Amino acid sequence: MQNPPRKVLLNPGPSTTTNSVKWAQVMPDICPREKEFSVLLCGICSDILRIVHAPERDFACVLFSGSGTLNIDTCLNSLLDTGKKVLILRNGVFSARAQEICSYYGLPHVVVDAPWDAVPDTRCIEQALQADSSIGLVYCTHHETGTGLLNPVRRIGELAHRYSAISVVDTTSSFALLPIDVVADHIDFCMSSSQKGLAGPCGLSFIIGRRSIIEQSAAYPKRSYYCNLFRQYDFFRNSGEMHFTPPVQTAYATAQALAEFFAEGERPKLARIQRIMAALRRGADGLGLRVLVPPEAQAGLVLCVRYPDDPR
Ligand SMILES: *Cc1c(COP(=O)(O)O)cnc(C)c1O
């Protein structure tokens, strides 16, 4: 069979995929309760943990079928004990979504608003933590994909830990693109999906989190049946299977995408992205387009330009 034609997508995800990733989806049918499939999933989890330098002793990777928003939903609904509040740094469309999820579940939360186009002043976060000792979870987005803004997650994680809260970071669009080290970055939970920086097909999402906190959360209120972190973690730990039907073909192709990530390497991949971004910036400059986020606040993954008010 022929390779499908190569397309260029100008959206920040789903990403384009290599032919080898596309073809990896074409596999003999398999019952996902087979041992062979369990071995595949366990390998995927180990590889995902390696990408964020998470020691397997302390961190687990929990897989779900679904897109990235499922991870945000799951972390928020599963990791808050009774009497505790979420603090959300809201400075982009994805952290605004996290706030909406809190409202849907009726989770007590505090919002720290910050401009969508500047490095946030983390003193506002510290003040909110000082003002309310019931904050148990600090939430932010690493790379706000709508604007290309980068948040100082290490500093935010440090603050969360200093005030005895856990740090949850939406790394959906930075995972496997920007180097992340969960221990050094004070991240207790982060997340992504197969179709973003890994450049796999759509449909497999994953949360990377501290085992001790997941295990503690077994006693927290259960607010969702399908999207509960402890239940999914516990089922996989005991059986090596995802609780509900996994995206089988996507799993095979994700394993291939992970192999291609390690073959290229974290630093060379970043260097490649930086070269592409430099070309985009030159192009935007050449056309006289104005970039929204100032260079010091950009993640260097998405270039967001102001819509020109030139009638042409
Ligand atoms: C893509 C993305 C998500 C998830 O969006 P879905 O449409 O559910 O895949 C979440 N957070 C960020 C930062 C993203 O870029």
C-alpha cells in the first residue's frame, strides 16, 4: 500500500505524523486483555515517565482513552480532598477551561488572573496561598497553546510545595517538546496526549503523577466514574490493563512515536523546533506581522500573531 500524501498542518495539534507512525496502526486484531497488549502498555508508560525524567518508584503513568481535556478533568475531580480548594493561575484558554471544570464539579477554587501575553507575577500566587491555608492544589498550564505563552512552572511548583499544596501542571502541548523534569520542576502531576508533541495519532491520554498522592486520593470524594485517577491507576496496577476499552491501534502507533522520540533525542528535537520557530519568526517579521507575546514570555512552540487590520 502507498503512503498517504504528506500534509502540512498549521494547527498546534493534532500533529502531523511520520509514515512509520501511521503504518504502526495497521496491526493484526488483538483482544486488549491479552498479555502481549499489556506488555505494550507497560512499555508505553515507562517511556512516558522517562520523557519527564520521573523515577518509576515515585511516579506512575496512568493511561486513558480520550483527548487532553480528559486529563485536566480527571486531575481536578480526583485530587481534591473535602475541605480543600484549588488555586488556578488563569492566563490563557486552557487554564480558563480548568476553571470551568472546577465550576462544573462544584469544586471550591480561587482564581489568580494574569495577563494572557506576559510572564505572570508569581507574587500574586504566593499572596493567594498565604491568604488561604485551605488551598490544596495549585494548577497552571505550562504552555498556553492559544497564545504561545510559557508559564514559570518551576517557581509555581516551589510555591505550591512551600505552602503544602500539590502542583498540577497542564503540559499537554509542551510534553516531548520542551524538556521537563518533574522532580526539579516541583511537579506532582502533569499530562499530555498521543497527538500533541509526541506526534502520534489521536486518542491516548496520560497523566504522570506521584504514586503516594494517587494512593492517598483513594479516600477523596469520587466525583466521576469514568474519569477517576485512583480507580484507573489501581485497575492497571492490579491487572496491567486499562479499565475500559483502550484505543488499541493508537497504542501501537504511540509506541512507535515514542521510539522515534528517543531515536531523535530530547535536545536534538528541541534544536529542530527552535530552528523551525526561528524561520517562522523571520517569516512573520518579513510580512510585517506583529507577534502577540513578547519574546521573553514565549515558549517557542506556537507563534501567535495579531490579526492585521490591513484590508488586503
Ligand atoms: C490540546 C490541549 C489540551 C487538550 O485539548 P483537547 O482538545 O481535549 O485535546 C489541553 N491543554 C493544552 C495546553 C492543550 O494544548
